[in-house]
Amino acid sequence: MTLPGVLYLLINNYLPMFGVVIAFKNINFAKGIWGSDWVGFKNFEYLFKTSDAYIITRNTILYNVVFIILTTVFAIGLAIMLNEIKNRFLSRMFQSFILLPYLISTVIVGYLVLSFLDVESGFINTSILPMLGMNSIEWYAETKYWPYILTIVHTWKDAGYLCVIYLAAIIGIDQEYYEAATIDGANRWQQMWGVTLPLITPVITIMSLLAIGRIFYSDFGLFYQVPLNTGALMPVTNTIDTYVYRALMNLGDFGMASAAGLYQSLVGFILVMISNFIVKKVNSENALF
């Protein structure tokens, strides 16, 4: 029964790992991958000697740290609120509404954002700002707004997916814990802090570890489609994933793109191992007490 899954894992995840050799070669397709000239770490040197390495690393890490924190907090809050809705129909309806943004294509999300932020016909410039007595803002030419815009869009789009996972964990909690807390005089707020959150902590830990493992990966659609690949916004929207894509599409430099991708994978692997070690250490210490 596991054979199809194992084969898929080997073909899709392990077999392509031989391609990391591209990061150390000057690819010439006339010679083939294995016949191309070996250049060692020159592709990495070129990457790190430019300011691009610092910018894409900074953007990728800082955005993901903020995304992990905010998305987790909002998802847990939404899950707890949904759990308080006792009407089955309303609960299912709200779950569908909350999950819907996650299922929408990022291309569509990009044009939804454009409908709000367009200079000439955007809802904010034509309706909101005039009511406040403010002039129109050229959103796609100002970098200072986009860290907030991207954070809002990501939280709106992804919180629903995590919310469903946390809601499932909350529903699985034995109701006897809540009954015991009620007998002890705990109100709903105290039950949330004393029962709900501690019992779903393992799920929160797993989801956080998975997110930390991909902290060096970014949502390509979010950083490429939502800002509409605007050059003026590159300092705050360029991440490792968009950098690799542009290196391939604009420069045709397979070696440098592969070097950036390998750098991304190695650091992500190290972060997973470190975070996993820390979590195990904390859990073992807590078990002693």
C-alpha cells in the first residue's frame, strides 16, 4: 500500500536532487549537464558579492517570520470563535467563507488588490481617500506601503486554511475537560487559556515547525503576481523564489538560479533541524517537571 507513495516521493523529491550539480557548473546545453564546465563555487560567489543576496534573504526571512506569527494568531482566534458557534449550519457557512480566500488563485487575488489600489480607478483612491480629504496615492510606486499590503493579503488568504486545522483539533478535545473547568468556576475565557490552548499546543507546534522549515521559501504568487512584477517595488517584494525565477527568465542563468535554490534548501534544512531540536529540548524539560 505504501509503494505508490514511496515511488512518488523518490521520483518527485529525491531523483531531482542530482540536479544540484547545476549550481556548480557553467551550463552549456550543447555539452549537456554532465559535460558542462565545472566552475565550483563561482555561481555562489556571484550571488553573494551582489546586494541581491542580502535583500532577498532579508525579505524572505522577515516576511515569513511575520506571516507565521500573524497567521497562527488569527487562525487560532478564528478557530476558537467558530467553535463557539453552536448552530451547525452557520458554523459550516462561516468555515466555507473563511476557507474561500485560500482556494482563490493568486492571479485573481493580484487583480482584486489592483481593483483596490489602482491609481485611476481603484476603490481606495476613488472612494476612501477623497472622503478623508486625502490625495490619491500611487500605491505601485511607493515601497513603504507594500510590507503591510503583502502581510494583510497573506493573512487574509492563508489564515482560513490553518483555521480549519486548528478547529479540527479543538473539536477533538474531550468535553470532560471543559465540564471539569466549569465545575471549578472557570469562565469561557479561562477555559480557552487553561484547556483549549494547552491541548492544541502539539498541533500548533507541528504547524509552526512545518512553517519554519519553509521559512526560506516564499509564496511566489504573493510576491510576483500581487505587486504585478513592478520594478519600483523590487526592494520590498523580491524574495529568493522570485529572484530564481527572474534569473532564469530574464538572464537565462541556470547556474546562478540553481545556486540560489540550493542555498535556500540548505538553510531551510538547517533551520528545521535547529527548531526541531529546540522543541524536543523544551518538551523533555517540561516532562521532567
